[in-house]
Amino acid sequence: MFGYRVPAPDEAMLISGGRRGQGGAPFRVVTGHGKFVLPVFRKTRFLTLAMCEAEVAERCVTKQGIVLTVRAVIAFKVGNDTESIVNAGQRFLSDQDQMSVLTGRIFAGHLRAIIGSMTVEELITERQKLATEVLDTSKTEMAKIGLIVDSLQIQSIDDGDTGYIAAMSAPHKAAIQRQAQIAQAQAAQAAAEAEQAAARKQAEYARQTAVVQAEYSAEVDRVQAQSAQAGPLAEAHAQQEVLAARTELAQRAADLRQQQLVAEIVKPAEAEAERIRVLALAEAERMRIQAEAAASHGRVALDRMLIDQLPQIVKEAASGLSGANVNVLNGADGLGEIAAGLVGQGLTILDSVRRNLGSPEGDVEKAEKAQKSGGQRPADGGGRVEIR
């Protein structure tokens, strides 16, 4: 539309002519919306609010007197507030490229000042500290010209041909090289171990494969042989079973025959032997009883014979006294004693004979002595008999 102007999102529209802007600024600032501008009576200019970049490559001297070349990059822009836009517009509106040139010069000065108070070791190890100090010292100065710094990056620090940084980094390089060599050796060892493990696995796999193939071939051969021998093996098994059955039958027949022999021969023979033994025992017992009975009968008969002869013995003894001169001193008692003596003598003779028939020779001698002393046996009563 004629007379209506709209700034870009990263621009600020500056309208000069007519009333002054806010805070007594020589122009009005419009951002983020459009505005009607009367032609001829008003003049419109645009100031970029986009990010700008400035590079710095400055030779600086450290606290140790070492000359260093420092390269840095500064990212900056015009502030979004009206005051910053006004300050930047008054300084850079006609030549906005001067913002990068002026910013680089400002930061170069601050870099020289700050690096002059630090050592090379501090610069190398504390780059962020350097950037922070440069930003802090340049913030106020940059705000006066309407610019704000978003970041400062130290790209490189070079000591030229002095070799100071290289010498300073030599121990670290040596340590790193040692670590690298150790890591390389470890990696090589790990690789060798991995190769050995892979070789062992491959060998084991080959061995297992060979074993499996051998087992498979053996199984195939066994199955084939078993298939080929199935008929003969079956026939052999059948014959073996027939032989086993025949053997069992023969064993049973032998057991039966043995039982028959035991029943027909052994048992009768044992019974006959037992019968003979019993008969022999009975016969021996009978003979023993007969012998004892015969012996007993003989003694009884002998005793009986001797008893029968006792009167004759007494008679003979008495006849021996017929021619003797017998004086009876005590009358009837004396005669009784004589008779008793004769009877006692006969009994003694009888006992002696009996002992001689059933006793040793010593008993016979005793019987004879008793018989001799029979005629001199004293009388038990008060009478006395004298034989002359």
C-alpha cells in the first residue's frame, strides 16, 4: 500500500522527519510491525538486527615475553532495545559494515591487554578464562555503541618459530606417545589373542566337524552293515534261540533222570542199608540179652547144684569127725555148735566155689584159705569143743 512500510523480522525501521523519537532520539524506531510513512515529508532507513561476525588475528606478548599470534572470532549484533538501536543507528546506519571492523579492533585491544597479564601455560590450559575476561572487559564499551556480544571463541594460539608451545607439550606428547604405544601394543596383543582364539575356535570347529563326519560315516556304515546282516543275524538269533531251548529241554530231562535215579536206586539203597543196620543192631541187642540170660541161668543152676550138694558136703565133713576124739564140754550147746560149724563150713565151701566160677584167681585162693580155716572157727557161745 502506498506509504505503508514494514521492516523485516531482523531489521529495525528508522523514520526520520517530523517528531523526535523516544528519549529525544533524532528518529523513531519501529520493529516487528508496519507504519504509514508520508512520502517526501518522512524518510525511512533500515538497520540490521541480524547476527554479525568479526575475526581477530592479533600478535600479543605474554607475561613471559613470548610473542603469540592469537586468532579469535566474535559473534555480535545490535541490541533489541530502542536505546541500542538508536546508538547503533547513529554510528553505523550509513555504513553498517563498520560494525565488524570496529568490533574487531575493540576486541584486539582487549586481547593484547589480557594476554599481557597471563603466561603461555595459562593461555594454553585456560582458554575459556581468557574469553570470559575479554567479554567482561568489552561489554561496557560495546554497549555504548549499541552492540552486544553473544560469544567469543579463541581459535588458535601460535608461538611462531620459538617452539615454546611445542617444548611445553613435549612431555605430554611423550606421555601420549607412550600411552599410544601401550594402547597399540595392547591392541596388537588383543588382536593376536583374538586371532589365536579365532584360530582355536576354527580348529575346534574343524575337529568337531571331522568328528561329526566320522560319526556320521560310522553310523552310515553300521546301518548299512546291519542292513546287510539283517537276514543272517535273524537266522543266527533264531538258531541260538532253538539251541537255548534244546539246552533247556536237555537240562530238564537230565534233572528228571537224576530225580528218577534218586527215587529208584539211591533211596531204596539207603532204605536197605538202614534196614540192615537196624537188623544188625537188633541182632546184637538180642545176642547181648541172650548172653546175659545164659550167664544168669548158669549161675542160678550152679547155685542150685551147690545147694543140692550142701547136705552131702556137710555129711562128708561130719564123717571126717567120726574117728576123731571129740569132747563136748558143754552138753547140748556144744553139739549145736558142732552142727553149726559143719553147716558154716559147707556154706563157706559153696561161696568159694561160686566165686571161683565168676571171680578172678585171687578170690579162689581166698576161698581155699577160708575153707582151711573153717574147722578151727571158735564157737560164739559159752561152750567149747575140742577135736583131737
